[in-house]
Amino acid sequence: MPGLNLGGMGSVRASVGSGFSSSGSAPVTATQAAFGPGYGGGMPSTGNALAPNDPFGVCLWTAVAAAIVLLVIRHSLPA
């Protein structure tokens, strides 16, 4: 994989490469190059964007849960 490769004992080395297998075709758009050849692009539906199956969804629901926990703790403290 191209980029920086972190090794044991703090070693770092740079490698170059296309990042795509030779049997596959090159990405057509920048979006496909950034997110993978299976990414179709376009605007995802609201349900897909809020599902916890990608980084945005996980962060969103973690933040919602953290806010709820903080509210419960706040209301449980004496005045």
C-alpha cells in the first residue's frame, strides 16, 4: 500500500505504488480513488448516513449516547 508504513520499534518507511491491483481497472473519478472502486458517489440517503456502519454514523451515535449519559449524570447530582 502506498504511503507511510509504520513498523516495529518506531521505524517508518515510505512506499510508492498505485494502491490498486493490476487485475482491476484504474479509478474513473477522484471519489472512486479516495473511497474505493465500489463507491458510487452521490448523496447517500438519510437512513444510510445515520446508520452506525460507517465512521460518521458511529461518531454520531457515540455523541448522542455521550450527551444522554452526561444529562443523566447532571440530573442525578444534588442541587
